[in-house]
Amino acid sequence: MPTLKTGARLKSAVCDGEIMVVAAPSGDVDLTCGGEPMIDASSGESAGGDIHPDHAVGIAMGKRYINEAETLEVLCVKAGDGGLAADGALLLQKDTKKLPKTD
Amino acid sequence: MNVMMLLEMANSAFPDRIAFTNGATGETLSYSQLFSKAGKRAREIRASDSNRFVKLDVSSLVTPLSLFASGWAGIPYVPLNYRLTDEEIMRLIERVKPATLVTSEDRINSFQNLEGLEVLDSSDLLSHGGEDESLENDWDMDPEEIAVLLFTSGTTGEPKAAMLRHKHLVSYILGSVEFASADEKEASLVCVPPYHIAGIAAILSSVYSGRHVVQLPNFSAEEWIRLVRKHQVTNAMVVPTMLKRIVECLEETGATNAEMPHLASLAYGGGKMPLPVIEKAMSLFPDTDFSNAYGLTETSSTISVLGPEDHRDAVASSDELLRRRLVSVGRALPGVEIQIRDDEGEEVAPNTRGEIYVRGEQVSGEYEGRGSVVDSDGWFPTRDAGSLDEDGFLFLEGRADDVIVRGGENLSPGEIEDVLMTHEAVSDVAVIGIADEQWGESVAAVIVLKPGFQVSEADFQSFVRERMRSSRVPEKIEFWTELPYNETGKLLRRVVREKLG
């Protein structure tokens, strides 16, 4: 299980989904998409295999996802059909508070 | 993390939308055009020996292109204040070489043939190289890389170069903007200078939300009004002096209603807003939501906002304390903490004046060559004075270090005092800012003449005008027999200010 680095970009092994790590806990995290471990976005491997039916909620571009403890936060930079999970627990979608537009 | 990622997402979600329009020329760039040009320019930057990408020009389509191409190539973007003299600019360029400088045609000759400086014409940057290859999508995702170097106006001596890393700017955007939240019809009119943090924030926020930006390179109230109507602008941001002129301009035509119902949101910031101006503006723009934003270069723009609801609540209230909130800068953004501390660094009680401290992911507080001024707990001392009320509304009370903020421009009293002290008749001098309805603050000087000298106010004004930019010329000069000092020899500016009234 790898440690996650802030700013790192990872892609799903089983769908088109891609994420960027916004915040990560210090220890090791098993981050999966569609039930399979995510891989470095710059690696040449392309998506293959099946999305696990329990990990198929999909991710939407621009949405942020967090774990229960809010120690892990990722940003979806490419939409995909797989769902994200950390150490087996599905991640939750984080809401951006609606703010008055000032710039 | 990299600001390019924001553009990449916009480009894949809505490639054909118009991203930027130069209001002066009518030229446009779609997200896909901006993305593709940024890749081509990044390839050239990467092939050069430049460590910085410097832009010296008014707002144009080249502004967002330069910001993103620099991020893609992996070197800091350095927008310079084009109102500085060539000599001042040269000193800044010396600090960022080796660099590529992109500037307007009329300025190119001033910077040719300098070692370590490659000079490009702004218009070429935009037009040439349709056939060139783009860089691979391999921008650096290291969040610690520097995205932007911004020279602050500088309170003492040489300007400081604030370092904004990709992590600061991206955190600010992710925390305050919902991706693709703008409707295709929304348009934002941007008239803040491109070398100001608000100009950088406007580009990034608009790109991430998918909002069309209309640029107004040289502000005038007439042109602002024309562009708001022409492009059916929905969002705009102005500094208080601009809003004052817009209000005056509308009133000169006898208007009681600005008749811009499409303008959903008007934000202001960058200085103290006179109460009569905001009250008049709210009645001229009855359909518009007003927001007041406060932020600094070192905090990647906005850290607190007085929102539309806050404005309406304050205006509707009969309670003097709640009405007063109309001149506050609102409450901290989510993810941002604000504290007021006294001179000993202790947090003070509500409604007590002290120095404003801020903490959050978007806070840089770091200067090139000077290190970080953020403490071990992450707090950044803003050097702005202020107070918080019981509900967390922040009130600004001037600069902690007496900088004069005239029409959004920071003027150093020391710099003007130094010039006046070179006059043969001057024995002592104090320069301070005094309240001014037009500019927020204006420059005033108190001069102690040497015995036997007789010099007029006008003579001193022209003496300063010959040596400094016109904004530095004291609008009011008084002659005293001595200045007030404390026991350690420190000038008591507060006393000078009170006595000048």
C-alpha cells in the first residue's frame, strides 16, 4: 500500500476516471477506483478489466471526495464509471459551499 | 497540483465556449484555443533558457495565455506593473533573469539586447505558431512549485516578490469555486490590473467555473458601462474609486436606475468604501447583489467576504451596530481563520483594534530571498490593522505600518519623506494619509522649515512632482515648528494625523 502525495495525479485501472490528491493522511492508503488500485496517471497502462459492482457509483469531474475522517481529499479531474474507496470504505462527495462571487 | 489542471478540466468540459474577450479589440479565445496556444507557448518557453516568464502590458488575451503557458512549462509567471518607470522595471527584471519578457511593441526597444533577457512582442505571442507542436500534457504536479511571483508595492525600499505556489492558488480555487458552475450566458467584466492578485484570481476563478471573461484594459466609467451593456455582463469586480466614478457617471446622465438588470453580482474590494458611495450604488443597481471582498497578495486573494445578504441586512437594520457592518469586509471564507492580535502577539477581545492575522491553505506569506513570515502555527501577520465584532465581521482600520492607500495603490510615506528631506529648506518632515472621498486616502505632509527659509506649498508640490510619480505629490502641506516624537525618537504619526484632522 503506497503513501499518497498531495498533488499526485492517479488514474483508474478499470475506467476513464482520474483524480488529483488534494490532501492525504501521513500513513499508507489503499486508494481504489472501481474496486481496483489506482495507478500513476503518467504510466502507459490503459484501462482494462471490470468495475466491481459495489464500486460503480461513478465520479464526476470537478467533484471532491473525502473519507469519513476527512483526512483524505481527492479531486476528480476526469469523469469515470468507477467509485472511489480508501482502505475498502467508499469515499463521500464533498460539497463546495456556495459563496458570493468576488473575482 | 498545477493551475494548468484547472484549464485542462475546462477544456475537456466545454472546449468551444468563449473563455476570454478583449473588450478593447473584440478578439476572443475559446477554452480549446487557450489550451492549445498555452501548450505551444509552453514548448517554446521550455526550449529557452528562461527561468521566469515576465509580462509587462495591459490586460489582453495574452494575460491568461502567459499565466497558463508558464504553469505548463514549469516556470513562475511574473506580471509587472506597467505604470512603473523603465528604470524601476529594469531593477525588477534584474532580479528575475534569466527570463522571457513579453511586452507591447512600443516598449520592446527599451529592453532589447540585455543579457539573459529574451524579448517578445505581445501580439506575436498570441498570433504566431498555428502549426507548432504542443508540449505533452506533462506539467509538473509538485504542489510546491512556484506558479506566480508578484511584486508587492513595497512599504520600505525595494518591492518584495511574493511567492504563490501552485498549492496556494489551486487551494483557493477549489475552496471557493464550484467547477463548471457558470451558465454559458454568464460573463464577468474584469478591470483590475493584470499584475494585481485580484487579476490573477479572476482568471483562475472564471476558467474553473466556465464563466466568460470580458477584459477592460484601461478603466473609465463610460467604457465600463458600455461593456456591461454590450456583453450583458452578469458579474463584475471594481475597486471603490471605480465604483465612485461609475455612480457619478450614471448620476450625470440623470439616471435613477442603472438599467443593468442582467448584472447579478457586483463585487468590490481593495480599499475602504465610503458609505455614501455604496448606499448610492445599491439604489442605482436594485437588481444587483453586492459583495465586499478583502484579501492580500500573500493570501492568494480573497480571505473574507461581506455577501449580498449581509449588505441587505445591514441596510435594513435600525441597529447602529448592525448598520455599521456595511463598511466591514465580512467574515472569513471557509477554510480561512482570522485573528486580531495586540503588539505582544496576544489575541484581543471582540471590537478591539489590533493586527490582522490569517491562516489557511491559500496563505503563502513567503517572499523570494526573504523567506516566510508565517509562524510555526501557520499564522500570517498581514500588517493591516482591524477588529472583529462578536459575530466575526472584520473591520479594517488602516495599515499597521502607516502605508497610504490611495485609490488602491500603496504609497510609502517614508519614500515621499526621503524626497522632501533632500530639499535644502527642509529640516524635518512627516508624510501621512488623510481621509479622502475620491481616493480613500490622499497624501498630506507636515514640514518643519530650517530657520531663514520661506518656501510655498506649491513649490514643494512641484519639487515632489519632478522627482516622483504624481500620485505621491502631497495634496495638503502644513508648516509646523516641530514634529511630535516619543522618548525613543520614533515619530508619532498618530499624533500628526490627529492634529492635521
